[in-house]
Amino acid sequence: MNLLALAGGVGGAKLADGLQRVVGENLTVIVNTGDDFQLHDLYIAPDLDTVMYTLAGIANRANGWGIEGDTYNNLDMLSQYGGEDWFRLGDRDLATHLLRTQMLRGGYTLTQATQHLARALNVRANILPMCNEAVATIVNTNAGELAFQEYFVHRRWQPVVKSYRFHDIEKARVTPEIQNAVQNADAIIFCPSNPFVSIEPILSVKGMRELIQKTRVPKIAVSPIVGGEALKGPAAKMFQELGMEASAFQVAKLLRGVVDRFVLDRIDEAQARSIKDLGMRVWVTDTVMRDEVGRERLAREIVEWVNR
Ligand code: FO1
């Protein structure tokens, strides 16, 4: 069975890892690149790297991002010089950014650079950036307009979000690799990633939403909001600041028209009825992935639900 997953950062990467454990190379992951930015003259793609390191089995276990056991000698030296040190790039992680940046400057696409890096790390699944063009998520806050990493990392997602936009999204196009993956997919899984700044950028690439909508296969979302809270990051806070309640039901509402099945945590079982009323089939289970066993169990349950 060919699976296609849409993912952003840490939560999405965990389910992608579970899916890779179940279907191996028959998994393709489309990853958000709205978080990408330039720092120290390097092209940095945090979500692509989080997914890549997680699927390669080398992600930092405590953070979910970065590489397990990485050192920060370069950062310490940079810091001593008074350079920009708020974004913690590890020594080994740095190699990824150096090589990717060289490849992009050498005329390779982001898709090609990503495939080269992932292959070298023995990742079995196919990791694809949502597009080859540079797109930048900009968050409009009570502290003004902030580039995504400035909001997320530098200001620790404390500013109040009023709105957000994806700069240059109109230039982004669905890649041939994504077109292929969508057409060959037997199911599409929306990983538990932030619906506003991880999933929405992917769906906002010209032609992406329609491409997914017209494919007649199960499309399954897993809620990143469990018991009214985000498992990681600012998703719940963003719901509230954007005037919505933070709930799995609201996630389902945002994905109505694209997704036809919804995986709901047991703790939110009372919302099953209202999600079904949106026209979705609902599967209730334990969705919190505490370890690799939990990732694989959730992935297997999803695959079995599709096969049933
Ligand atoms: N997140 C942080 O909260 N602080 C960091 O210093 C940081 C560094 C970093 C370096 C490389 C990388 O691939 C990711 C990194 N992240 C860091 C995570 C990342 O910026 C966010 O988790 C995502 O952009 C949100 O999905």
C-alpha cells in the first residue's frame, strides 16, 4: 500500500516515522517549507530536517528537532564573536545546511537536495518539500510582522498572533514528484501538525488542495489538539488568539472538504458526534505517541482502518 503523509514539525515527524515503520519505502511525506529561512547565509529548512532526522532515527530525543548527541562548538564560537546565536545550530546539523545551500546555489532544486540528503542518511521513505520555490510564513502579531523563526524560536511564540500569511506562495507550484505521489497514493494522512502554519502552507501551494481533493482515496487527519492542548508548540495558543476554541472539532472544521476521516483521541471522544456531523468518519484511539512503539501502533491502526 502506498501512503502519502502531509507533515510539519515534530508531531508530524513522529507519525511519519510510525508510518515508515509500517510501509517502509511505500511512504511519501510532503513537508511544509514555510518555516524555511536564511541564517549565516545558509538555507535552513527546519521541518524538512526534523522529518529527515526522525525518519533516519537520529533526531534529538528530548527536543524532537536537531540531531541526538550533536555538539555546539560552532555556536559557542559564533556566540563569542557576538554573532546571531538564538537559533541553535548543532555542529553536525550544520553539515546539512552547508550541503543543501551549496546544492541550491549549484542549481539543484530543493526536492533534489532533500532526496540526496535523505538517501545519504538511509531514510527509506520519500521526503518531498511542498514546493521548490522559497515560501516564507509571516506572522502578524502584537509585536508587529515577524518571520516565522523570529516568532517561534527567537520570541518563543509569546507574541499574540493576529493573522499570518505565506509570502510568495503565489509563486509556488506542485512539483512533478508530488503530482506522482498523490496519484499513486492509496491513502493520504494529515499528520498531527499545526493546522495553520504546517498544514495550511502545504494546501496553499497552487493546485495542491484540488489535486488532493480530486483523488478518490481515504484522507485521514490526526488531531494535533488533544484535550484542548497542543502536544507541542503554539497550536492551541494560536487557535485562541485567532478567535477559535482549541479543540479537535475545530481542527476537523478547518480540514472540512479535504479530509473525510478523522482520528480522535479517547480524551476527546465526546466530540465524535459533532465531527461525524461534518461528514467525516471518526476513529477513536490513543493518539499521543510517547515512544517509537506508540508511533508504530498508531500508524498500524490507521493502515488497518484504511484496509477494512
Ligand atoms: N527550535 C527551537 O525552539 N530552538 C532552536 O534553537 C531551534 C533550532 C533548530 C535548528 C535546526 C532545526 O532543524 C530546527 C531547529 N528548531 C529549533 C526547531 C524548529 O525551528 C521548529 O520546531 C519548527 O520550525 C516548527 O515546526
